[in-house]
Amino acid sequence: MVIDLSRCVGCNSCTLACKVSNGTPPAMFFSHVDIEEQGTYPDAMNIYTPRCACTAPRLPVSRTARPGRPIAMRTASCA
């Protein structure tokens, strides 16, 4: 997915597009939009940065969520 950061207004359409294309269950998202406030009144503004969770560091395969049950990892990317 290609996102023009100069035109991003924080609408989360990219988040929904990623969710639909990856078929994730309800309440599970691979991406989100970070909102950072910069400046002070009256010149304050928001900076929106779309993030893909697939680019986060992966857990080692040996880590377990519950004893005896390994964490399942998806091999698909958010691209």
C-alpha cells in the first residue's frame, strides 16, 4: 500500500484497507495512525503518521503465550 504522507488527514482509511486485505478478526488491526501534536496555540497542528504493525520487531518463535502453546506468527506482510 502506498500512502502520500503529505496528504494524510488522519481518516484511518489505510487502517481499514489493511484490515480488509488481511482479513483480521474484529478488534484486531495490523496498522494504525499515530497522531502527534506540534506547536502551541495559535499555531498548533497535528502530524499524522500511518504505521504498519508488520514492521514491528517479531517475537522469537520460542516465546509462548501460554505454557505448551507457541505463539502463531503470520508470514504475510502489510504490503
